[in-house]
Amino acid sequence: MNTITYIVGDSLYVNITNRCTNRCEFCIRNLGDGAYGSNSLWLDSEPTEKEIIESILSHDLSKYKELVYCGYGEPMMRVKELVASAKAVKEVCDIKIRINTNGHGNFIHKSDITPMLDGCIDVVSISLNSSTEEGYAEVCHPVFSGALEQIKEFAGLVKEHVPTVIFSVVETTVPDEDIEGCKAIANELGIPLRIRELVK
Ligand code: SF4
């Protein structure tokens, strides 16, 4: 049975795909079948828009601080279903909604998808993970070249449509000098950088 929603601390997480355009060294998928005590996050098949909405609304959302699209894959792969389900949730409650993304959304869809997030997404957290294309390729193994440039462009565009945008890097996978480079990119784009620990 598909695990579409799972609880992480005081947030409700949403798992809508197992597809991704990266193969990150630190990916939680390399560590086991589930995260934070969840059932397996490997999906038998991708849930439909209706199944995603039903799964989210089966929870008492007043108990959670945030709804977070983040699972065993890149949520922007399914931006249409993501946005439709986020809008359905916003119609019934004002829970904060965040997307954790690799920032490849515009590359994936070959168009600027950032306007779709207008009015239904409150926070976009983008994994930056390196300040150079070479470093990014080494840590994240993207399936296409020029990924870092794509991420920076996406970040600049998404800022126009979402109230809060943040970059994140995993502390232990990025050398100190690269952290400084990531800070410089974040400063240049006016986006805060969160240095996070590796999830174990
Ligand atoms: S972008 Fe996220 S889901 Fe994709 S491989 Fe990296 S950590 Fe895993």
C-alpha cells in the first residue's frame, strides 16, 4: 500500500513520486525504505491527484505546523498534482505549505513553472549543495549538465511567486570553502541559506 503522507515532528509530509533528476550521495533513499519511522516510501504506483488530496485531508491538519511536499523523489516532477492538491488544502484550511525541491523544476518541464506556485505555496526550500557545477555533479549526480545554473535561475524566478524561498546545504557533504561559495550565491540572489545536518 502506498504511503502518501507521513509525519515528521510536528509537520505532515507528502510523498507523491519516486522519480528524481538527481542521485545525491546523501539521499535519504540510500539509507532505507522509510524516513522518520514511516512505512516504506517506495510507491507501488504514483498516487493520483484525488488520492493525494484524500490522503492529506484524512489528517486533522490543525495538529500540524506545516504541510511539506518531500518524499522519496523530487516533488516538482508532478507539479500539476502538487499544485492541485495544495490548492484543495488551502480551500479548507490555512496550513503553511512548503516544497522541498532540488530546483530542477523548470528543466524538468522545459518551461517556467514558478507562476503555478502563486497563492498556494508559502515556502520553497531548494537544495543548493555546491557552489560549482563540478562540485554539484560530484555530490548530486544530476542526469543533465548545467544543473547549478538551472537552480540559480529557478531560485530567482520562484522568489517572485512564493513568499519565502530558502537554500539548503548538507553540512557534512560540502567542504568549508564550498559552504562559503554557497553563501555567496545565496547573498547574490538575496535568499537565506540553511546549513543542515545529514538525516540519519
Ligand atoms: S534531489 Fe532529493 S530525492 Fe533526489 S536524489 Fe537528491 S536527496 Fe534524493
